Amino acid sequence: MGEIRKTYDIEFKRKAVAMFLEEGLGYKTVAKTLGIDDRMVRRWVAHYEREGIEGLKEKRGTSTGSKNGRPKKAKTLEEEVLRLRAENALLKKLWELQRGQEQSDVKPTKPSKR
């Protein structure tokens, strides 16, 4: 069976990062004080330095994009509709121009007299 992963709230992570960055304690000292693995402290510090407080937020279970079977957000759908309408209008214009050019290239023939 898989290992159950414990999650820590953002305040706990912030405290661990502050102990390391502000108090100058080492990774292992912070980890031992809080009863966690020192690799977690390293990871949280790295995330904090890269992304700020946002880097400490839980990311598991959150989706950044549309998955199969899940509806897209309304704003995304509206943007797609506008893009497709513009694309259709452009294609219609091109088709009309091409059709007009083909008609001017083909000269009408006079009916033959028999």
C-alpha cells in the first residue's frame, strides 16, 4: 500500500522558512524542532525563495488547465468563440476573393451557332 502523505498548512511552512531565513537556524535544526524531515524544510525554503508565499500553498489537487471531460471556464470559451468568429470571417473573405478571381479568369463563352 502507498504511504499516506501528511500535509502542512501554509502557516506551519511559513514558520519553518522563517526559522531558517530569519533566525539563521540550519535545515536539520529547524526540522528537528518541528518534527519533520529536513528535505521538507529545504523544499519549502526553495519554493519560498522562488515564488514567495505563493510557493508555500498546497498545489496537489488543483488543476491549471482543462482536463478531458471537464468544462472550460466561461471566459476561455468566450475568447475561443471570438477567435473562431474572426477566423470564419477571414476565411469567408478569402473564399469570396478567390471565387471572384476565378470568375474573372474564366471568360464567358458564347453559345455556338449550329
